[in-house]
Amino acid sequence: MGVPLSQMWTVASYVLTQKLRGRKRYPLVLMLEPLFRCNLACAGCGKIQYPAHVLKRQLTAQQCFDAAEECGAPMVSIPGGEPLLHPEIKEIVEGLVARKKYIYLCTNALLLKEKLEAGLFKPSKYLTFSVHMDGLEENHDFAVCREGTFQKAVEGIRLAVKMGFRVTTNTTLFEGADPNAVRAFFDEMMALGVEGMMLSPGYAYDKAPDQTGFLQRRETNTLFEMILSNRRVKADGGKRRWVFNQSPLFLEFLMGKREYECTPWGMPCFNIFGWQKPCYLLQEGYADTFAELMNDTAWDNYGHASGNPKCANCMVHSGYEASAVNHTFSSFGGMFATVKAMVFNSYANPGAKARLADEAKKPHGPARHLVQLGLAEDVEGVDGRRSYRLKQPA
């Protein structure tokens, strides 16, 4: 796994302490949103569709520190919006590092190179830049609705790695994703020198402008089976080395190899409105304190087993990563399964391999949408793949 031993030990000792104290519900990662505004307007995002007066608001550095202390989780993820737009982001990061919190600063990296060259941050084992990358260049730029963002992000990643920062990528996959292109994307990210990669299916935010691209539960299993199975051998016969910065049991859950229930309290969210009920993805009110969030939320009303339609197809890491980690430390069997998944992380699956070959013949990403709209056509393929070209106007 792409995680330093010191971080693994901190998380392991924290979880075991919660177990020994008999705590059924405890936070693993604080999702700290200091602002909602962003320098992108992605079609699948539900965080930036607020009126201007809300997008102008932001947490103070002290509010961030107070939330981290109140929650007590050993890790803090800083999403948004775009955190690098926050005028106190330097102070926020330094304060959390001083408190020995392991930070994942989530960024689209459009400003990363500029901030690094300005000396805003110092390398630390406690700080990781988690760069939002939704696939190879064409797919990424299409997903974030702006050309040139992929190359800009790559520049930021290269500089951060060169300067000695911890860097991971964070990829959200939607309906129609090309599994072959995703696998090629993994190779490219590892070649950049990132510490590890994070994966998650997209969540169907009510406020997202595009409601057509979210995966159903079985579609998620099928997609991740194709992506993660048979992953040792590349087309040239060499060995494929992919490192993931998340629980291997969560990856098996995405592949349909394991069943977990959501633990929404595992990654509580604090933002400009307070402690978001019940989780990072659903917005059904706010609590004034973390204790109120934990004690007064009707947790049984959420998760796949609850029958809540808003939770029916969710398999997102913010709900299920903590479930997988909890399984690891719940029994010897959970620990053994985790070690086994880390060591034997190649899944032979002839069926998934055959489906992967079939997918190479189908349109995906921007081409898929253009074909559906009747604006592009299938032309002669190369090496088993199909190519697509725009139709000439009549």
C-alpha cells in the first residue's frame, strides 16, 4: 500500500483503541470543507451549485483547528471547492501538521505549481496533495468541463514529487467510463511517481448539473471487476505496478467480492454550515457540535440496508472505506483478509478479461456522448479498438 508505516501505525493504534473502549461508532477521517467555491464547474459536482453569497463564505483557520480537535480523527481530508483558493490555507495546513494530523489536501492542481513555487508549503509526512484526476487527458478534461486541466495538473504533480511532497491521485468514475483507458491512466499516474491512487464511483448529488452519468450498484461491480482484475500483466508482457492509497478490502467491495454496510459516521463532514447530517454526501441538516452529530443522528435511516433511496446505489469511499478498515481490525479473519489482499492483489478473472476486450470495441467518454447524439460515427478500428469521427453536416 502507498502509505508510510508511521501513518499506518497511527491509524491502527487509533482504531484498536476505539475497539478496546467498546465504541461502535467513531470517526476515521474528518472531511473538512473550508469553502465551496472552485475554479472549475464540473458537471458531476454537487458542491458548487450554491448562490454567490454562500460561495464567498469560508471557515477560519481557528474553526478548522477546533473541528479537528472536537472530532479527534487521526486523518483530515480537505476537499471543497478548491482548498488552494482559501486565503488561509497555508495557516490551516501548518496548524493541522503541528497537531500531527495526517492531511490529504484535495485539489484539482490548477494552482498547485504556483503555490509550490511561492513556497506556501513545506514537505512533511503529515501532508499529502490528493490531486483530482478523472482519467487520461481527453476523459479528464471532458469530466471537469475545461480543456488543458490535465496537463496543468500533471505539471503540478511533477513539481510536487520533485520537491519531496507526498502526492496521491483521487479518481471518480462515472457511467460509461472506459475500463481500458482507466488501466492505461493508472500506468501513467504511477509513471509520474505518485505515492498511490484512490478510486471511487461517483455519487448522484441532487444538485449535480448532469444526472445521467451516475453508476448503479451492479454497474459499479462490473466496471471495477474489469479495471482491477488480471492487472499484473501489461500489453508488452511486463509487470504492472499499481499502488492504491486505500483499504484493499474496499477495492474488493467495489469489485463485488465483499459486502459491507455503510458507516457514514466514519468520515464526518464539517463545513461553513456546521457538522453535516448524516454524511459527506447527503445534506439533511446540520449539528452545532460533533457530539450532537454522533448522538442525535438517526443512523439506522441511512445506508444500503435501510432502504433509503438516496443510499441505494452509493458505494463511495466516504461511506465504505471506514467499513473496510473496521473489518480489518474487528477480528483475526479481517486482518488476515487484509494482508492477503495486500500480498495477493492480482485477481484472475477470465470473464472480466473477456468483457474488457469487448469494451475496447465500444465508444466511451466524449466519443460515446457524440455517438449517442448522432454527431459522430464509428470508423475502422486500430488494434481491436474503434475510432470515431465527427459526422459531416448534411
